[in-house]
Amino acid sequence: MNALRAVRPAFGRGESIVVDGYPLEIVLVKNPAGFRLALNSYVGREATTMIAINDNYADSRDVSWLWDVDFQSLERVALVSGARAYDMALRLQYGDIDVAQVEPSLPKALAELLRGEGAKRVYCTYTAMMTLRGLLAAEFDVESIE
């Protein structure tokens, strides 16, 4: 059991870091199955939620896969960000999920998310995760790979 406690999540795969005294979970999502699994992994664990979706080459230019994800476990999303923020917000709207704010700029969205208190969770595509980690590393003790 001690060995399991010592295992750290792989980079961007459900890792939790502490920012200003509150946990921030970074959850990489790359496809419908992975996104569904990620959402199901956090059912019942309250956190202010942000979803950051980019469509850069490393993410896949086609984000139609978002329509294959069941978002019903989310009641509310505080922020949607990234290059495809409006696409993600539309998908959530069709799923009757409340979206409080759409902010395409990842730096602005992250700053807004970090202003709040309590646990936070960001579901993000690969390049959004890399950008967010770079922003976090500039201010906090967070590993950044560039």
C-alpha cells in the first residue's frame, strides 16, 4: 500500500499541484473515451472546473470528437478556454451544462480560475496543457516542458 501512495501521476494525467494553498488538478483529455473516463474519475469530487480545448496539430485539428463525450456528470463549468473555447461552450450548451464564462485566452482564463478559492480542475488538450503548465511554472513551483 505504501508503494501505491508513492506513485506520482504521469505528466498531465490527473496530477494535482497546490497553488496558493488550493489543489489544482490538471487532466489531459485527447479523445472521447479518455475524456469520459476522466469525467467519471472525478464524479462526486467538487472542484471549480475549467475546460481548455485547442486544435493545434498535436491536439488534432478536428474537434468533432467532443460531441461523442457525455458531459452529464458536470453540472457547471466555470470557464471554457482555448482556441476552440466557443466550440466547447456550444457542446456544453447542447448538453444543458451551465457555462459561467468563455475566455479564449488561456492566460486570462487561468488567472480568472486561480482568483477563486477551493479546489480547481482543468480538463485540457495537450497544447492547452503545455501552455497552462508554462504559465503556472512562471509563477509557481510547477514543472514546465517547453
